[in-house]
Amino acid sequence: MAFIRSSATALPPHRIPQAAARAAYASIFGNGSKLTVFDHAGVESRCFAHELEYYLREQPFSRRNADYVREGVLLAERAILAALKRAGRTVRDIDHLVLVTTTGLATPSLDALLCHKMGFRSDVVRHPLFGIGCAGGVAAVARAAKLLGPRERALVVSVELCSQTFRIRDGSLVSLVGAALFGDGAAALVMEGDAIGSGAKVVDSRAELFPDSQDVMGWEFVDDGMKLVMSSDIPGVVRELAMPAVERFRAGRRVDHWVLHPGGPKVLAAYGLDEAAIAPSRESLRTIGNLSSAAVLFVLDGVEPKPGQTALMAAVGPGFGVEMAYLQW
């Protein structure tokens, strides 16, 4: 058992209104009827690591990925420092570092780079997670809760630069949807074992991987970068497989706060919950877009709980599966 002691988020400096992103996309691919995807994405603005013009230039994957590593480390560091400050801790207090990302590649992994840059103890145990995609934020919380000893502390970090995966040669509908939805951001949580912890207790967690669903979402690695794979049937999979799994996990438990991955308007509708339940996720989508694994942690950071209240976290992602965690303050 473990507790979430504090959380914090960080956004890159360049806030891009949706209208500007739409116009930029049109400057590359033309003004077609499909551009209405931008209008129906439920997004008003997003934050990117670079000015909009950066994404309109054709660049090799090697350059984009190097920029991902550099900017990702800086963004993650900001979130980490803020979370540690809120918890009254330093990097020297951390026993485990769980870092999740899916929008770039790094070896040494980003957690190792952060350890060197920020002065973590040499014996900190690192747990890099890659490829879980949008489900990664909940997965990282769940894994950290299970690995923590009674007097240990963990830092959970999610950093995603989704903008770095935009490919200027790809005018497909899937790429268009990604261009209309995704943004950049990082989130960090300080977690503590049950002998020293306080805050939100991670009461339970569960993961379910659905059979024969590996082609629903993911990346195809191509010569010029990461090609988004995203089935049009994701809302149906959420409605028919993910939500029944969530209800089984809930099993009659009271839920005061729903902390759901804001995958897009159709995904939010597919949860089948009332508007009040999905409102925090919808608001997060409106103001910062879909941040892949970091998105659900942004929603969690916005919760203002009262003592004794509960939350159910859930996010879907490549595999295809759902990650869940049940919290109580």
C-alpha cells in the first residue's frame, strides 16, 4: 500500500490556439472538408515545446528525437522540482524513480539523464516504462504503489512531447486527428510507503489487456519518424471492453471523483458516465489537449478532495488495454 503525497505539472512555453493549429495544417495539406476535425476535437488550445513554425519544416527523425530528449528532460525537471517542493522533499529522499513516456526514444533513458542532471542518489532504483501510451500515467502510479516498501519514497514522472511525432509528409486522416488532439506536458508525483505516507492512499489497482486488440493503437516506426496507429473503433472498444472492466474493478465502491484519460470527445462519451463525472477530463482536453500518458495525471492534479473522498483513475492505451487505480484521501 502507498500514498500519493503530492503532484505537480509542467507545460512548455508555446501555447497554440486551435485556430492557429488548423491554419498551419491547412498551409501544408490544403483547405479540405476534413479540417472540421479541428473544430470537433474539443480542444481550444495546446502547449508545444517549439514555435508553430518549427513543425512546418521537414526534419529528419534524428533531429526531432534529439529535440524530444533535450526538451523532455527540461520539462520533466520542472514537474519534479514542483512536486518535491510540495511534498517538502528533495531528490536525495527518493528511493525509486518511475518514468513513463511514449513519444520519443532515449538510451540512456530519460530517468537516467534526470538522475545525472538533478543529483539523485546513486542507489536510486530506476523503472523506465515505454510503449504503454495513454495508459501510462495510471500504470506508473499502480506499479509504484506495488513496489514501494513501507518506508520508501518514489517519484512518478510522465513526460510526453506528442508534437515531436507530427510528420509533415503524412496527410492521412489518422495523422490529422493526432494533429488536432495532442499536446505536450509533464507531470510528477511523490509517493510514499504506508509507514510514512499521507495524502491519497492507493487502495487498489488493476490492469486488463484485451485479446486480439494489439492493432487498435500504437506506433509504426517509419523512416521519417513515428506513424500514429489509431483505429476509428477506439470509442467502441472503450464502451464494450474498457468500461465493463472499470465497472468490475469498481465493484460497488463509491467514487467521488472520476479521473479519466481525456482521449477525445468520442472517448469521453464512450465512458457512458454523466457529464459531471467527465467534466474535469473534458476541461483538461479543452485547455491543453490530449497529453498521452501525462493527461490523466493533469486531471488528478486538478482534483480538490475532502478527507475521506475517493477517486477512480482509468486510462486506455496501446496493447490494447485499460489501467485502473482506486484512491482514497
